[in-house]
Amino acid sequence: MKPGFTFRKIRKELLAGELRDWRTCIPISATQMYESGEIISLGDKYFLSVGAHVRNNIFLMARDPKEPLTVEKSLAASALLAFAIDGPVVPDYTVEKTKYAPSDFSKFERELTRTGIRSRDYFSSLMNVAEMLDILTDIGNTDFAKEREILSRRSGRYPFLSWPSSSRTWRALTAYWSAILSVTIPGRILNFWRAMEAVTTKTERYQIFGTLEHSRIKAVWTRSLLIRPLGVPDYRRVRNSSALLKRRALRRRRELIGLHGSATNALDWLFWERRGKAAHADKSSLDFEGLSSFSDQIRDAILVQYMARVAIEQNWC
């Protein structure tokens, strides 16, 4: 079982037919996913149609009645996909209920209504936030029309994501998903750190930070539009967003080690001043006069995000 995309031989029956041939179909909001016309398998339990069945539409689908695609499973699938593409992914429950909705949707909707929130309003807000967050998912990439592209070196293959079997991996993915959907920087720092905590011990976190420059994570390929000067044609290019994230994370790591004298002291500072104050909301973290540079908080969020990806990939199970 490995994190990230692998590739398997195409199963033609997945592409054949129409949406009505599937037991459950849930629209997915993932503005950064390139609509390749492919099917993505999620552990061969559920499948993502990225424009494969309806053009310009993404659907999360299931057939097996033994493992129905419930509301909870759709949220889990969104967290898995968000980690794989390092961008926001949320289920769209704003449409009218159809016979292809999850079997537990009516119960979920009633429970949510009892809290005073309508499910349509909640998911509409979630989608609005997700659509605005590309500014925080590709910091440093100034290109336009950024979309995640899944690259395969072999034809006749389709993308596959392993479905984790351990609860700690799922806790990490849920925390990472929450961080990706956070607009506030302290919220991003706290949830990225929680994602790391879900799969590591304190000793392991010191080890990850100490050897971070030698770490490797799965590539996340981004297809974007490069705007050229007047008279020079614009063109599309594909870049590895993971490499950009790592460069920025290591730059901030060097700055913190220089400021605090050692890798251990730098990580301690990150824990107490960034993660700790965001979690406990002590007085100084709520005083604007006591806040450090906002740009430093953004750089720290990038560093913790990269560390979280390293931790999750190393401990994927």
C-alpha cells in the first residue's frame, strides 16, 4: 500500500455506460483537478469520474452494495483526494436529492437540520471556500489556470489511489483536509501539525525536521498557463508543485535554525509559538500587537505543511 497515484491496467467496464449504471453518484467540487476524461480508482472501492461520463463534471461513484458510498465515506474520499492533489476537494450536496444519492443522505440531512443548519447551505459555503483557496495551495506559482494533472508514462493505464486501512492515517488525512480548507493561517498551521501528530511520535517529529533536506515526497504535477510579454505567445507548462513546496519549506527551516541555533530549538519554537498558541489561544496570540510578521506565519504554514506530507507518506498504512 503506497501513498499517491499509481497506475493499473484500464478496466473498460468502468468507462462503459452512463451515470445511471452506477448505484451512487455524488458531484464533487475540485476546481484544481484537470478534467482528463479518466476514471480514478479509490482502492477499487469507489471511483472518481473526472469528466469521463459527463463532460465538465466530476462524480464520485460506487457500485458495490456491500460497501455503500455513504455521506461519511464521501467525506473520507474527499480527504484522500485532497491529499493526493494537495488541493481542496469537497462533495457537492447542494443539488436536489436523486435516486443516485447516498443511502444515508436523508438521515444525515435530518440530523444536520436539527442543529439549525440546512445541508445545502453548509455544503454551498464549503464549496465557496474551496474555490477561493488556490491562492494558498500554490504559493510561489504565479502562473494562471493552475490544474492538477496526473501523469502516466504508460498508455492503457488508469490512476489508482490506495484506500488506507489504519485509523491513524485517516485521522492524519482528515486533519490535512481541514488545513487545506482553512483560510486563516493559524488554522492551517494547527491542522497541518495535527496531521503530523496523528502519524508520528515526538521523537519522530524531531527526526523528520532534522533530516528534512534529505526527504522526498510524491510529485504533485500542476498544469498551468504562463502569460508571456506582449507579442510572445502564452503557453502551458507542467511543474512539480511538491518540489516548489519543498524549496520554500527548506528555506524557512534554514531561517529558523539560524535564528534559534539548532534544529531542535527551531522545532521547539514552532511547537510553542505557532502550534501551541494557535491551539490554546493564549493572550499574546490574540493581541495583534504581539503577533509576529504575518508573512512569517505564512512561511511557517508552508514548512509545517511539507513536514505533514513527509510524515503521512512515510507512515502510510
